[in-house]
Amino acid sequence: MCFHAALHHRWCVYQLEEMDEMARERIVSALNELRSAFDLPEKQEPGQLLYSVRVLTLSERRTLFFHAGLTTQEFDQPLRRIDESDCQWAKALNRALGELHSLFAEAPDILTSIRPEHYFNAEHYFSAEHHSR
């Protein structure tokens, strides 16, 4: 998640409420992007892997490759290699695709980076403003 959010690996040990606002916003944006990207059938039909990878954005594709334990060497290969019989990393990609689907299948529909105490303060502010008019 921190990789996709372009955060330094030190952020991986923090809980969301311990992060500063910038980091929370990036994590929530990354969660939303990845949830949308990997909202697909868990089991891929034979021959569907290439299509599933092609529809991803470049950053989503990079996250998939690195989640699969692959390196930039595999990432830099033409995507058509996925369908070639001698492609040694297609199985790892397929497994990673299933894992990412499982991770994001039950993600909440609405995610926010606003801390609860700020949310309630903002709500109080808006209701006070409404009463003063």
C-alpha cells in the first residue's frame, strides 16, 4: 500500500490515525485506486490474464508486479510475454491478481482520510454557521 501511495517504507509501521494528513490522504487515495483496479473475478479464465493486466494503469500494473514478487526486469518486458508458453512469471502474476482481489473484495465503499475528531469538529462548525444566518 505504501508503495502504491508513493510513501517511504517507514510509513508501513504506522496506523492510519498515527499518520499526518498528507500520508493519510495518499493511503486513502491508494486504497480507492487499488480497490477499483482489482474489483474483478478472483479466478481468471485461461487467456484472461493479459487482458486483466492491460486494463490496469501503469502504477496499478507496477503494484501488481511487485506484489507478485517480480522485479523491474519482468515489469519492463512487453505485456504480450504473459501469453507466451515460456513466460516464467505469468503464474506469479495470476496468483498476485487473485490475492489483490481478495484483499480489496470487502473494502468499504466510502473511505476518508479525515480523522474522526476533525470530522465532528467540521460538522459542529457547519451547524453553528447555519444557525447564525
